[in-house]
Amino acid sequence: MNEIAAGLGRPVRYTQISPEDFVVTLRAYVPEDIVRLLNELFTVTLDGRNTQVMHGVDEALGRPARDFAEYVRKTVAAGTWTV
């Protein structure tokens, strides 16, 4: 979040919610099988087991993985996050 805020030159806020709150809120909008799928996806994504960049990035994108700071610089330069 800090890298994005620095790149944009303005504060960026993020409010983390618990997995339980996520599931409760989601149930109002999507079927239960999708709730379970998304809960599993975000649990696996956010629990820390996937923090290392793996070779699959090269295979999937056809290029090496980029550093997040480089991604932020290019995204800001492209105007993607301009409001």
C-alpha cells in the first residue's frame, strides 16, 4: 500500500476485513458454491504460503516476473489509477 501511495503522491486507504466478514457479506450477493470458492481462494492467497515468485510467472506471461515497485511505476505512468 505504501508503494502505491508513494507512486501516486497521495494517501491510499485500505481496510482489512476478516475472512468471516467477507463470507457473510458475499453471501448476500452470490451463490454458496461461489462463496466457498472465493473464501478458499483468498484464504490460500493471503495466508503467506504464496509469497515467493515462482517460475510459473515466466511460463504464464512469457516474461520474467517484475518487482512490485516497477509495476507501480508503470501503472502510475500509464494513468491507470488516476481518479
